[in-house]
Amino acid sequence: MRVIIYVEGPSDKAAMNALLRPLIEQKHQEGVTIDFFESPAGDKKASVLTKVPQKAVNIILNDPHAVVVAMPDLYPKDKVFKHETVVELTNGILKNFEEALAAKKTKSRAGIRDRFKVFCFKYELEALLLASQEALQNRLGVKALKPAWRIPVEDQDHDHPPKQIVEKLFSKYGKKYKETVDAPFILGMSNYQKIADLCPQCFKPFVKFLSGL
């Protein structure tokens, strides 16, 4: 089995590979290949919402052993189609997949829909950094952090998305947040199971899905 996971950009790809390395290696030994890819060219979130469902149809129709996952950020809301919640985002992506599949006019659809999955970061990947408090402290070079954000970390909102919180936190300690460097560094020092437990709404279901393959 091959699992192809589309995330928005290079920082998401690098961070997921760093955090989930133990799980990826375990699954590889069990005959399951897990690969993360950046979304196709264009606006990164819009690309996951529109182009990835189309790519997923082509991949699944041509490879009976492939599973495709779309995993965008929930933030910002209402891009491409109206959505503010995880359910609205998921339904919109699935609708685009169904339309792309219908356009193929394939005779047999048995099992095809089951091989396309949708997850998301709530509200952004950086929520996982807020959950990685010890590693975040190490990266910032401080002994302790008093959270100035909502707990659980997935309870931020569209007005206070996690990336903005992380950027302000880095700035507070005289640093500039570089997502392609800092996100994989911090998550690479973290335990994915602990992070999943601290992010039960969206990230934990994703980890549970991968673990169950």
C-alpha cells in the first residue's frame, strides 16, 4: 500500500516527516509507504482544495493500492468555497473529489471513494508547535513558557491563528520564525503520540488513521 499525503507547502512536508519519522519507518517495515507532498502550483491552500481532489481521482483509478490524503490548514476560512469549520472544509473537498470522479465516467466506483481521505490542521500546522512546549522552549532558548494561547491548542480561531502566535512568540525573544527550518526542528524533537494526545480534534484522528493502516 502507498499513502500519498498532500499538504500545503514545504514546511508542512518537512515538519510531518520530522515528527512522524518513527511511525513512517514502522509502517514501511509493515509494507506501507507513506509519502508527503507539497500541493500543486498556485495558491497553496486553494490547490489542496481543488487540484488535489482531481489528482487523487487519477492516482486512485490508476493504482489499486494507493490511498490519497488531502490535508490543508483550516485557516484562512472561506477560501475557494465557504468554510469556517472542519466539517465544512471536509465536505467541500469531498464534493470536489466526487465531481472529478463523476467527470471520468468510470463504470466501477467500488472502493474508490474509500481511498480518498481528508484531514486538516486546526487551524494551522503551528498548533502542533504550541503543543510541543518543551521543544519550543529549547528552540527559543528559554527555560519556561507561560502559554498566552488557548489550551487545547486546537482551540485557537480564525482571528488568532497559531502561526501568528508562534511568530509573535519568536519575536518576543528576539528571533524570527522561519517555518521551513523551525517547524521541522521543533517537531523533530517531539513525540508524535504525545502531540496527538494534545491535539485530539484533528491531528489525533490523522495519526490514528496512519497507525491503523
